[in-house]
Amino acid sequence: MKLYLVQHAKAVSKEADPERPLTEEGIRDARKVAGFIKPLELCVDYLWHSGKKRAEQTADILADVIIINKGKTARTGLDPNDDVIAFKDKLGKSRQDIMTVGHLPFWAKLASLLVAGSESANTVAFRNAGIVCLNRLDDNTWQLEWMITPDILC
């Protein structure tokens, strides 16, 4: 199973707009990452996002360049302070590949829990519009397979 953790692209401040849509820079960064992964022809069963405007917009940009077999939808349990153990339990022993678009600190805690066994291990330096690919092995352990961030792309 591959699990793609995407931190939403840069959003406007809550003061500027309570819905927090993406900034122009955020849109550019998400498109830059999408352009980079397009030739990879990534195929997932699901593309899930938190339902927050910034996550949905980022998911929409990525949906244009990946193959989604079963659907793109908002999911509960992906908000910044949601319980990562509950999400890990939802994954269960599924073998479906899933791309998820959400928020910090949730992604940082989840990646640390999956890879190092502790939410506080701080194993991945997430970036806005970045994608982290985790792979679950046959023995139910997780590995960081790759990571891409807009700041390393031309």
C-alpha cells in the first residue's frame, strides 16, 4: 500500500478570508508539484482531502494529473488536530493506494507514528504543497519511499 501525504499549498490568512483559499503562490506551487509528478502517472484508489477549502483546492490541482480509480472526496479525521491513531486504525490492513491532502500538525504526527512508532518522533519536514510517499511493507511496517517539495523544483 502506498499512502501519499500532501500538505495543502499556501493559503491566505484567516483574517484575510476565514475560508482560507490558496494564495496565488500556493496555486503556483501546487501546479509545479503536479507538473513534476504528472509523468509518473501515479495511480491511486482514492484521493481524500479534509474538506477545508485550501485542502480541496490542492486536491483538485493534483486530481488533474493522477489516475483515481474509485473517487475523490472529503473525509473526516484529516483536520489539523485530529487523532492520528484513529486514522491509522481506519487504514487497517488495506492494500489500496490513497493520496490524502491535509494539514499540519496532523501529517507530521501521522508520519512519525507510522514510520517511527511515535507521534512525537518528528520524522518528516513537511512543506506546503509537498508530497510524502509512504509504503507499507508486507510485515505491516512503513517506510518513507520519497518526498517532493515545490522549493526543490525549477
